[in-house]
Amino acid sequence: MTIKDYIATDLHEVALNCDIKEVKAALDKADCIVILDKVGKSAGLITCTDLVSGAKTARDCDFEKPWVTPDQSILEVTSLMKQTGHLILPVGQDGKITGVIRSNTILYALAESVKKYQLLFRHVTHDLRNPLSNITGIFGLLEENLVKTENIELIELGKSATESALDMLTELLEIEKRDNDTAGFRVTNLSAFTTQCIEQLKGLFIPKDIKLETSFTQADFFAKVNPHHLQRVIHNLLSNAVKFSQTGEVIAVVTTVKNDRFLIAIHDHGIGIPFEMQAFVFDQFTAAQQSGTSGERSTGLGLYFARKTIELHQGRIWFESKVNIGTSFFIEIPKY
């Protein structure tokens, strides 16, 4: 969403050498004034907060502000306003101010956008429950007619995965209703939880025939976490490890306890992350995206969600990576 539809074009203009009394009089009628230089070109924008004590002309005031263009996004402009402290910014191109954008106008637009996406979120989250419930029922019917142990295990994995997805959707709806990021947190034994979580995700490795090696600590470790969100983080990291590994390779998952911290380490031997991309992998909709070894696509959201989630748990997430050698992701969560 750009600012194009929210630009005000009813501009008041004064010359750079205009007497300060005229400037103040103009500001009594408008919340901002465009300043023109001696050849009539746009030089800047003055608001009431830019008036300087002892100023004699408009030239003495703080009229220099960053310009924005109509095709810039609302989020970009909002961020710029926050950085500079200016609630009104000039909009222009080719050396001419053609309008202004005000923070209160943007706020209204953002509020409308949030309402629209909240409604969409509720609909999608609610409606996804139906096909997942149907899949769970199908798995149940298949299980009744299977004999081979390995097939029954696969069905159990599928049932477990869909039930976890249903639980996540239910919790997302509840969190959205409560508008509370810390909803769903409870004291959990991470040793048992992580072991169970990895077992439930074994289906990830089947398509590429990835071999999973695990080394889980047996020491009890209790932390206050949101199990569904933490499971999503682990799922995202394992999905990435599979995505960037070649068929038949090995992925290792290790859990340890050290200094009142629970550490989860996920190691792959895949294509690695180029050095120039490493600073941006946790950014939302990051440009540091690569296709998987089988052409799998990336949304640029998984690692952003992982970082935000682990930070909400008062923990830490980081990685080490070398191109064509592999990547290791680490999650550290404090004791409750």
C-alpha cells in the first residue's frame, strides 16, 4: 500500500526571504507551508514546530525535511517519520513539492488496513480447520485398514501433524481475540517436548530421503514457553535444513543443557548461506532468499517468525554457515 491516495495537495507557499511575521500568519491558516527559493523552486517545508526563536525570515527556520515520493509504501514513510520526528513530510519529484503527507492521515489508512487483514486472518484461520479435520478423519479410516507396521507409523505421523496444525489454528484464533502475544505460555519440560516434537516431524525427511541423526539430553529442563509457537520454530528450521540439503544427506539435531539454558542445535550439510546474505536472513520478507535444492520456494517469513518467537521467550537464536559446507542453527531458552 503506497501513500499515493493519501497525499494532500492544497499547498500554501512563501518565499525563502519572507518576513517571519508573514510566515506565522500563514501558519495560522495552515499546518505547513512550502518554502520557495529565489527562482521559485521548492526548497522545503515549514510547520509550527520548525519556527526558531529570533528568526527574521523563513530562511532562518528549520525547513529542510526528507522528501518522499507517491509510490513509497505507507510503512516506509511511517518509519521515516519515526526516525526524523516529523509528522508532516513533503511529497515531490523532479525538484518540486507537489503535496504533503500527514501522520494522522497515514494512521487512519493503517487502521483501515489492519481491520481488513484481521477479518481476513479470522476467515482463513477458521476455514483451514475444516480441511484439516477432514484429513484427520481420513487418516483414521486408513489406519483401520492397514496391516504393515511401517505404514501404520506413517499414518500416525500424519495424524499427529494435522492435529498439531489444528491446535495451532485454534490458538491463533484465541490469541487474535485476546490480542496478547504471551497467550498460551505454560511451564513445559523442554527435554520431553523437543524429543516428541522432532518425532512428530519425521515426515519432513521422507521426500528427499534425508537421514535424521539425534542426540537428546535426558535431563529435565523446565521453561515457560508457548509449545505451539516453539514447535513452529523447530518445524521452520528443520524445513529449511531439508530444503537446502541434497537427497540422501544427513541432518543432525542435538539438545543439551548448559548454565540454566536449554540449547537446540540443528546441523545440515547443505548449500549454506552466502556471506553477503547472512546479515539479513532474520528480516521480514528478506531479500536473502534462495531456492531449495529441488527448486523449493521461500516466503522470507519463516526465520523472521523464528527470531520474533524466540525473543518473546527471552531466548536467543543464531546460526553459523559456510557455502557448500552447511548451516547450523541454534536456539537457546532460559530456565523457568
